[in-house]
Amino acid sequence: MDETVVQELARIRESITPSTKISVLSGAGISAASGIPTFRGAQDSLWSKYRPEDLATAQAFYSDPELVWRWYDWRRGLIAESKFNAAHQALADLEKKSDLVIVTQNVDGYHQDAGSSTVHEFHGSIWRVRCTDCHYERYERAVPIPLLPHCKKCGGLERPAVVWFGEGIDPQIMQRSFEVAGDCDLFLVIGTAGAVYPAASLVDAAKNAGAMVIEFNLEKSGVSHLADLFVPGSSHDTLPELVPG
Ligand code: BJW
Ligand code: ZN
């Protein structure tokens, strides 16, 4: 890492107090060091092997629920076999030293596993399933999940409780996420391509409200032009540098 970036990170670290408001937007890159594939970019990324419209839309699910469930079951297995990494841990540690809230686009639950207490799951959770008929939602940790899962209340087909393309974000989570983005001193953007909306707009909201935006990524993203500081590298290496000792 460039010496000026190291120095700037140290300066920010030393300025953090229990009243410093820190909001976080995390994406797939934060879990890459845990061995969970990202969606875009890397050679073995999910969208280099599969077409999003075949797997991450309601249309895909209704045309072939078994195919979509098998893909989610495979991902549930990968997540269950692995665990959170030093980047998730750093955020859980930083929460003890500041006023920190996480908005994550990830569905893996690793922030909560690491001990973070306020986590808004913008795109839902891979560990919850929802009935397509009565909308009853439940936690389901079984791996593999018995296919196809059906609702205990009405017998309807259940789907992963995640947000697919063309679907709206839970209105309460959306509102809270924009509130925390628009009311913070530091906004950390970690491991996201900044290509999916409305999540990427949270960075604009933070910037427009006057927050200092710090981005942690292997490479520049769609929101890097909004960053006051770009920290290159894997977030499991770089993010711990921000945590006061
Ligand atoms: C590392 C690293 C390391 C790697 N360390 N970094 C405005 C403009 C254009 C389009 C739209 C728009 N508004 C809406 C749209 C349409 C669409 C959209 O955004 N399309 C774009 C792709 C063009 N958005 C939607 O459809 C959204 N819904 C919506 O807008 O609804 C409107 C509506 C309103 C009211 C009623 C009805 C409808 C929903 C979007 C849902 C996205 N869902 C997914 C799947 C979730 C479930 C699942 O996991 O299966 O969410 S798609 C996928 O992308 C997933 C992710 O959360 C999301 C973002 O990906 P992320 O996190 O950025 O990951 P990657 O892989 O893209 O990037 C990884 C990054 O990490 C890279 O930068 C690497 O460099 C970096 N990295 N290793 C640090 N070790
Ligand atoms: Zn039901």
C-alpha cells in the first residue's frame, strides 16, 4: 500500500472516537477472502459462469425453480463450510470504538457471525426462505435444503428471501439505509463494484450529505469517483488498519 494511503488511514484511525458516526456499505468483495465467489470481475466470478437473468430474477425462478434452488443450495453450502474473515472482524471491532451501522448487499450473514449488531441486509438473506403464496418467511439453515421447499402454513412453493433484479428493496430497510448513509462522518464502501442500484446510490447519498467516503477494493469501481480516499488491496488486509488499537 502507498505510504500516503497508510498515513491517511492512520490519521483517520486516530480521529475515531465513540461518537464518530460510521456507516458501511459492503459487497461481495468483503467475503472473497473467505472463499465466497463474487458476482463480477474475477475469473471464477458467478456472472462469468451463469447469466444473471437465468438465476437471479423472479422470472427465472418461476420458469425453473429447481435450477434456481440448486444454485442457491450450492452457495448456501459454500457459505456454511467457510466463515467470516478479518475484514468482517475489523468492522465488529470498530463497532466497539465508534457509532457504526452496516448496510450489506451480501446475503451470507458473515457480518452478524463476526459480531456486528446493526446490519441492514439490503438484498435479503440466503438463510431465510419466503412462501411465494402467503409470503410467510422463516429461517432455514439446512444444508442441503430439501428440494423443493414448501410452506408449512399453506403448502405454497418457497423461494430464497433475497432481492432479485427487478424486485424492490424492503421499504423499511431502504429508508433506514438511506438515513444512515445521509447521517455519518465516515462512509466506508467495501468490496462492491458499485454497479447495482439502488444500493450504489447510497454512496451518492453519503457524499452529498458531506461524509468522508473511504473505499476499500482491489480495483477502482463504479463509485470510486465519489471516494475521498481509495484504499487498494484485499479488505481482509486493509480494513484492520482502520481499527483503533
Ligand atoms: C474485493 C475483493 C477483496 C473482490 N477485497 N474488494 C439505475 C440504473 C441502471 C439500472 C437500474 C437502476 N435502478 C435499478 C436498476 C436495475 C437493477 C440494476 O441495478 N441493474 C444494474 C446491474 C444495471 N436493479 C434492480 O433490479 C434492483 N431493484 C430495483 O431497482 O427495483 C425497482 C423496483 C422498485 C419498486 C418495485 C419493483 C421494482 C434490485 C437489485 C437486486 C440485486 N440482486 C443481487 C442478487 C442478490 C441475491 C443473491 O446473492 O443471490 O445482489 S445481484 C448481485 O449484485 C447481488 C449483489 O448484492 C449485487 C452487488 O454486487 P457487489 O456486491 O457489488 O459484488 P460484485 O461481484 O459485483 O463486485 C465485487 C467487488 O469486490 C469488485 O469491485 C471487486 O473488485 C471487489 N473485490 N475481491 C476487496 N478481497
Ligand atoms: Zn405459505
